[in-house]
Amino acid sequence: MGLAVEDLSIIENEVRRMEQCIQVFLDFARPPTPERREADLLEVFHRALALVEGRARRQNVTVNVEAPTDPLVVRIDPEQIHQVLVNLLLNALDALPQGGAVNVQIRLNEKKDSANGSMEAVGDGCPPKNHWVQVSIRDNGSGINPHICRRLFEPFVSNKETGLGLGLSICKRLIEDHGGAIRGQNLPQGGAEFVFALPKEETCRPS
């Protein structure tokens, strides 16, 4: 007698989960070299958002987006930055199992420095103003466990009971391979924020 449909569905889901875990390890061990080209960062973001919108609705999470209306063309590997965005959005949803809000801000930095909460410049000799784009993803969940705040981007460090602890480490590697920077922190009003900045054009790499 064959297996019931429900059993087959469970097996299929477990196989997919194991495939995802294996892929995470492969990405960590052998990250592909970025294949950069000019791409609209807003299109890459909305493609990532489309993947998580269904889950957001099921969890009663509102996603608010503040972004330019015109295309924001950046020289990136679109698939790698898409991976970063999906990971950060899913992390935000993980922090809101009972509902809440995720606020996303995408903007072109007007300065190299950290004024108005911008990322600090990545090394000397990098492009002057208007050459950096910044993405901020905030949630109003319970925040990051203080014990791991300083180790967020280390391999196998996770804020989740069942997490592998590789997602943020891979994100950091991908962003830095693009000459950018990423950080995460708890917010004074509660919740957590992850911010990454990317050079808008080919630029220097931190030494």
C-alpha cells in the first residue's frame, strides 16, 4: 500500500528543507564571485518582497516601504543582492510571529559620513557624495538577544532556536564582496534594524 497524501507532503517538505540547509552550507563554503552589471535596486527589492508578502499577510505583518520613485541603478550582482534582501526580510518576519510592522527605507546617501543615521564611509578614497545607496530594514519585534549582538555576523551564531547561524554571515560576505558594509542593532524604541550600504558604481574595496 502506498503512502498517504499527507505523508508524501511531509516527506516532500522535509526534503526541500534539507536541500535548503545544504545549499546554505554550500553558499557559505563556496560563495560565487559577483557577476556585476547595472541593475535597478528597486526592482531587485520588489522581487524579494514579492516572495515574502504572502507570509507577511498570514502573520498580520504590515510592510511599509519608503523608496525613490525613479529607478535606482546600481552596479551589482542582482541575484546576490536579492538573496541578501530575502534573508533580511525573512529575519524581520521571524521576529514578528504575532504580527507587527516592518519598515523598509531605500535611499541614495547624500554624504559619505554617518549623518542622519547613514552608514559610515567604507575606507578612504571611496566615491564622494551621491555615490552610495543604503537599505534599512526595521521591525518592531522583541529585538536581538543582547548576548549575540556583537557576534551577529559570525558563522553559526543565531538568534533563533532552530537557526543555522549562517544567513547573516553569508549576507555580510556578499555585501563586502560588493565593496559595501552591513550592520545590525537593536533600536531604542524596541525592535531591530539591519542596514547595508553599497557603492552605486565601481569603487574602491576596503583593504
